[in-house]
Amino acid sequence: MTSPPLTELTDRTRDIFRLVVEQYLTTGQPVGSKTLAQGGAVDLSPASIRSVLADLESLGLLAAPHVSAGRKPTESGLRLFVDGMMQITQPSAEERRAIEARLGDPGPLEARLEAASATLSDLSGAAGMVFVPTSERRLAQMSFVPLDATRALAVLVDANGQIENRLIELEGMDASALTQASNYLSARLASRSLGEALSDIEREIASGRSALDEASASLVQRGIAMWSEDADRSPVFIVRGQARLLDDEAVGDVERVRQLLDELENKQAVAEVLERAREAQATRIYIGSENRLFALSGSSVIASPFRDRDGNVVGVLGVIGPTRLNYGRIVPMVDFTAQSLGRLTG
């Protein structure tokens, strides 16, 4: 059911609708007319409030889970609230520092992705997710470190700070060949993929335009070829904080939480959900059945792409949990985490 535009609601109806949604998102419980009247925010009798609630229910914005219960927002109601009424709360300076500190720890990219997922879970009280699809690695540096007279260590550093070492046979080469090969590679690999680097260097050496001697040229070609066959990074999908979905407020909704946990086990399907968010320019919000995968559990997904310093989309991170998520707080938190992670991933 398509929700009506906000302009079709009277000021009084809009105010009561906003109060119901905000209280529901805070408590996770249906909101009744008596609660609204006692709060003092609505200067109407319980009977008048009940009339407005009935009108909102007829519009498909609110629903009553039980005859004697209060109302809670429907998915259409939540969409109307999120798109037109939600008050954004930016992360505090302390929260921003904490996020950047956790993501900025030195180490491989996967460790930062783990930290991002765990951080989002801690901040949202739901499950945090990060997805990085298959991508060809961009290089920062490659060098050769002698171990003994016959062996050297080929050291590759990619744009994300990941370091890999491979053993290579020297075949009688001296230290000058190692130095020449290392300098040559450092000058040509920055921000290039392994495939691009290997192709261009092979052409340069074959054409005689390379200043490398024969030994150094052989070392360069063998060094890059060691990584060329597995240059693509395997997809990475991380979910942390599933246990947070089993909080005290989920006790009466155990079946929905169990369904959500089952859906999270389908990692390929969840990754496809996040993959669709890669094309977005900003944080995306999927509420309940707006996403087919989570329609049964009635869950919400808040996801944002994160980009490297060149503006290229690296992956997607986000939060998944019940539809009563605190959208106004979590959306800017996801957005800030995505920006912070992007600045740290090359």
C-alpha cells in the first residue's frame, strides 16, 4: 500500500503520527492514546487521539497488533517517517574519534573490515555488515630483500596496506640486480593493478626501452608473475553482532529474530543486497518487504558504499536489525563510518 504524502495530513495528524513512530522506535512497543495524552505532548483527550489514530490506521500508516493494544507504524508509515520527518542526530565528537581510532589500527584490510562491522554493531545495538566484492588489487610498492646467496624475499604492498611475501630463487644474481629491480618496480607500480603492471613492463622490456640489465629484467618479470595469477581479491563478507538481535525486547518476537538469523546465514543473498547499495550515492534504507530477502523477518537494512581516495567504490557497509531501529542516529553513523573506512583503504 502506497502511503499518502505528508502534505495530505493535517498538522495535528502529522504531529500525532510522528510521536507514535518516535516512541515506538524508542521502546519497541505499540503506543496507545492514553500514553500520548499522559505525556503532555498532545493537547487532546484520549478519545480525540484515538480518532486520529484510527484515521492513520485507515491510511495504512499505523497498525494495531492486538485489539486492545496501541498502534505501531507499518512499513509504509516508517517509510513516510524516514523520508520526510526523521530528525538526524550526527555522531558526537567522542563517537567520531572512537570510530576513527578503531578503524585506524594498522594491519591488513580484513582487520579494518572486521573493526568496521563490530563498530557498527556496538553503536546500533544490531548486527553490523561489511561486503567487499571481488576486485583486482592496486599496488603501492614491490621490493626484493636478499636472504642468502641463492634466495630473496619478494615483498608486495598493495594500496590498502596489505603486505605479502613470496620466496624467489636468485639464480646467481648479485645485490645490484636486486636493487635495480626494486627501484624499477617502485617507479612503475603505484596505483596500478598487477595485470596492468605485468603487461606494460613486459612490453617495455621486450621493446628494449627498459634500462634494466638482463638479470634484473628477469627478476622483475618473475616477481610480478608470482602474483599475476591470483591478483583478484576474493569477495569478503563479514557480519558481526548477531547476538545483539536477541535483546530483551526480542523476547516476544523470537520467531522473527530466528527468521532473521536464518536469512543472515544465506551469505550470498545478503551480499547481493549490499551489492545493490554500491550504486547509491548516499546511505540507503530498506524497510521490511522493500527487500525480498528480509521480507519474512520484517527487518531493516541501512547500507552505505565506501570509496577510496580516488572516489572508486570499494565495498558496502551497514546495519541490519528490526524495523524499530533508531534510523535518525544510525543513518549518519553508518555514513560517517563509511567515509572513515574509505579514507583508510587507499
